Amino acid sequence: MSLKSSAPRPTVQSVIDRPQASVLIVGGGINGIATFRDLALQGVDVTLVERNDWASGASAASSHMIHGGIRYLENGEFRLVQESVQERNGLIKIAPHYVKPLETTVPIFSTFSGILSAPLRFLTHKQGKPQERGALLIKVGLTAYDSFSRDGGSVPRHRFHGRKKSLADLPKMNPGLKYTATYYDASMHDPERLALDVLMDGLAAGPHARAVNYVEAVGMGADGVELRDTVTGQTFTVASDVVVNTSGPWTDLTNAGLGEPTTYMGGTKGSHIVLDNPELYAATKGREIFFEHEDGRIVLIYPLKGKVMVGTTDIEADPSTPSVCTEEEVDYFFDLVKHVFPTIATSREQIVYRFSGIRPLPKHDDEAPGFVSRDYRIERRTAAARPSTTVFSLVGGKWTTFRALAEHLAGDVLQVIGAPRPVETLGLAIGGGAGFPRTDSATRTWVAAHEDGVGVQRAEQLLHRYGTKAAALLEHLAEHGDDRLQGAADYSVQELEYLVEQEQVVHLSDVLHRRTSLAFTGSLTAALVDELARVVGGVLGWDDAERTAQIESALDRLRDAHQVDLRLGTSQEAPAFS
């Protein structure tokens, strides 16, 4: 089965035709994409390459949260917490179509637990014997957490309730609890689509900004970085003054491929499952339930897109091997759900999707995984094969701080190349967040101005799916029609064609996992995959053989990476490796 094409794609051809750039960024996760956007807005000649699809690695395995990281206080990472809270508040404003306040409740089963062990963990960062944090410790932490927010209007302050009021509010919760603490962070309903908006902002800056997916860096010589188009197999070299490695957990592997061996990274695996469990969904009352399990791990139960996401784990991982959600992790998730909602049954038949990824954490030796810093640092060196080139490597980073991280990394690059910063990204709207209506009245006004040809309900649906960038799509639908897919009535043929044309879709899996939420919500069937392949292939010019190959590849990925086997119509056990 081959997914290769005989001709270069137009986006790749633009790099082949002009094989030089002031800055070459390797790695198209959210931090690489955000750095690309920042540099592009400054007018820098910048090229971004990603070996797979945009935001398909660690960025695709997130907990769908934008959060300050209350537990980082115990690690002593006060700078990171302050930056994270401020960035959270900022993203609610500049990306309101995808980032929204999220009410979060912590069930608490003791009053004083953890008071003695917490200072020891703070000082040594060794896990020791797991011990649940009690109400007093959580109260102190949340008070400090609130104090880091300099913009109290973005999210409300925390509140505490005793057992009686807590169970009246959330009656399905474990009656053995003593308190609940409720505070606000932010949800990120569509992380991959937010990443695409950031990418498109960069590309919109002008022809000096080029970004190509499915192109990998395979070496470095005196003439520059050797790249390989994974679709055609063609190789070519790009010369640049600066190379920025934003490969996430694969940073060391990328550096080794460039002839610059490093040992910066030491990531851990985090897995999640998505459940179709209406009783559990209703029991959360729209809140994320966030707490510490008896083994000391932080876990969450999160209502999302009509389903319930449960996660996450924190297990040592090797980035050179596939990361999948194992059966042991599923058992762990079911145990924690039972701990919080003891009367609600969960089963493997309810799992519609599983996903797993490796966090891009720094090397941490014997430090407990939960205490490894989630902060980032930037390493700089001169390329051995090309002394005129400076190589930056990003170590760490997380979704919440992507804008501030990119500002920092881009600033270091600008200093090297001697370029100014005419544009600040702080407060600058992202993609469909520009002009996004914030009230019901404003929403009605926007919809009324854009509903011609599709109707009010459809215009509002697309506004919430794409933000104000839906305006261009609505114009397209008004002209070309809006024929709903037989297997997914929430999407139309013309909508999918538009996404394929505008968003650098290369493979069928790009649509299933990242341009839409169809895989995540368990909405896929074999018939729908075939229908989508015909739509996507119609735009990309696939013949029958290529369409069949794309379908088989997509089905294989669903089975192997997410334990969803549409050939059988059932979820499957995960492979034995972890």
C-alpha cells in the first residue's frame, strides 16, 4: 500500500523553488507553529516544516485545557504559574472561539492530609509515599492561585463547599467526601483547529512565510538542512541562518539526525479515553472534575463534545516507540471514575476513542515524573556542519504558554539575525477569534449578517466551529451549495472540500483526526470513512487505487493508535507495547 504521489505538492514546490530562508523551523506542533506566526508577523523570511501533519504529535494528545497549573505551586514553579494564569486569561480574550472559562471542581476527602508531606515534596521533588492533599492544603493553594491572576474579570475566584452543599450540587459524587473546591481554568475544545488558526495567521503575513507539512529534516551539511518530502520521497536542501528545533519529545532525535546529538529530553506518556456515557456526562453538570487519586497522580473527568474524556497518566516513555493507551491505563481510569462517582458504571464498550502522547519534558533522572518541570528553556549552539548557522532547541513547553514561549523564542532569533520586532502578539487576536461575538445579542447580529443561503442554525453552528473565519466558508457554501454528508449530517460535502483546499490536507487521516472532531467523538463508521475519502480524493485528484490506499491507511491508524477497529465495528484492546 502506497500513499506516495508522483509530483511535488504546490506548498513543497515553493520551498524547492527558493531553497533558502533566514529561519528554518523544524517541528509543527503548537510551539513551532506559534514561533512561525510570531516571526512571520515581524516580516522575517521564515520556513516551517513538519514531518507529519500540523499539531499531530504531542500537541494532539493534550487534555484540552488551558490552565495555570495549580499543582506547579507545590513544585515551586511560581514564574510558570504566573505566566500560565496570565496567558490563560489572555487566550480567553484573543481566541474566544476555542478557549473558554471552564468550571472545575475538586472533591476532597480529608481536612489536613498532606500538610507534612507537601513541604518535603516541595524541597526534594521526590514523590515518596503518595498522600492525598486535604482541604487546608488545597485552600492555601487556590488562594495563592487566585493571587497570580492580575485580571480577575477573565475567570471568577474559587469557592469552597462542605459535604452537604457539595452533594446537593453534585449528587452522584462519592458521599464519603468532606468538601469540594471549585475554581476556574479554561477549556480548549478544538486544540488542533486552534493550532491551524495560528498557522494560517503566519501564512497570511505574506509570501516570506512558508509552511509545509509532511516534510522531514533528515540531515545537515555545509549547504544547509536536508529535507525529505514524505509524500513523494524527494529530497532537497534549504540553507538558513538559523535553525529552530521545536520537535517536542523528539528534539534529541531531530538533533541527532542533523548531526548534533543532544540529551535534553526525558518525556513521560499521558493517555486519555473518551467515553459515551450519558449518565457520567450528566453527573458532571458541565464541569471538569479534577482531583488527586490515591496514588498521587492528578486526574480529570471532563465533559466534552457530548462525551466524557478521562485522563491522564504520567509514565516514563521512549519517544522512539509508538505511544498508545494500554489496557492497564484503562483499568486505572475506570478505578478513578468509580472513586469519584461510585454508582456510575463504566465499561470498555463505552470507549469511543483512546489517545496517548509523550510530553516534551526535560531529562529528569530520578526526579518523580509528576515533579518534572513543565516550564521551558531554550538551548543555543552553533551547527558543527555549518558554522554560519545558529541552532536553537526548545526543551519543554505546554499548550497554555505557547504565545509567550513563541515570543521568547522568536525574540532570541530576532537578536541573532538582527531584525526588529514591529508587531507584538500580546493581545493580538488569533484566527477566528478576531471580532468573535461575546454576547447572545452580538451572536445574533453576526449570524443575521451571514446566514444567507444556509439559514440561521447552520450559520451559528459554523461560527462556533470556526470562529469568525466561518464568514469566508459561508460565502463559499452560499455559492456552491451545502449538501450534508450522508454519514455525518453536521458536516457538508462543500464544507469538507473547502477545508481540504484551504488547510493543507494531504491524507485522509488529516480530516478524520484534526480538521474535524469525527474520530474524537466516535462518529466514524466504515461507510463514513469511504464517503469522506471520495470527497477528499475528489479535491486532491486521487484515483481509485490511491483512494483505497488512503482508506486502508486511515483504518489502520484508527486501529493501531486509537484502538478503534471500524472493520469490526468495535473498539479493540491496545497493543502490548507502551
